[in-house]
Amino acid sequence: KNHRDLVEKFSPELLIYFIETALKLGARDDVAERYLELFFQRPYAPNQLYCRALLSRAVVEARKIASKDLKGEANATQLTHALTYIQRVVEIMTKTENKEKY
């Protein structure tokens, strides 16, 4: 079986733990990004796991500023891109129906 087939057997919770662990290790952003791509290929309700995945994506995107040595406008553009994921989480959290959950 290929790698994708194996990953699809993981629960969403396990996939998020794996992504967050890869990010905590620091030099494994490439692994986190690959698994985030797999996570977002499945449809998910905008719940806590989905929000954690969005926040992980924000970290991956923000870290590209340093890893790609972005300067000036490219730095600002990449940071803005990273912030869009955080903004999506805030939008989910502040919906009236979600206020008690978050």
C-alpha cells in the first residue's frame, strides 16, 4: 500500500497529534505540511480538530518566512497568508453557535 492509503486509516485526532508533534520538533515542517495536505483532503466540520489544523497551517506558513529568508514585500505577503488561517479560526470560534464550545 502507498503512504496515503495508510494515513487515511488514521483517525483525524491521531493525524492532528502527528502534525502538532512534527511542528514541535521544529525541523519537521515539511512533514507537518504534507500531513496537513492529507488532512484537508477530507471533509470536516469546523470543529476543534479542524481549528487545530488551521492553526498548524498558520505555523507552517509563518515559518516559511525564515526558511525561505523572505524579506520586505515577500515577507509581508507570506505573513498575511499565514494570518488568514488564524482569522478563519477566529471566525469559527466567534460564531454564535460556537461561543460555548470555545
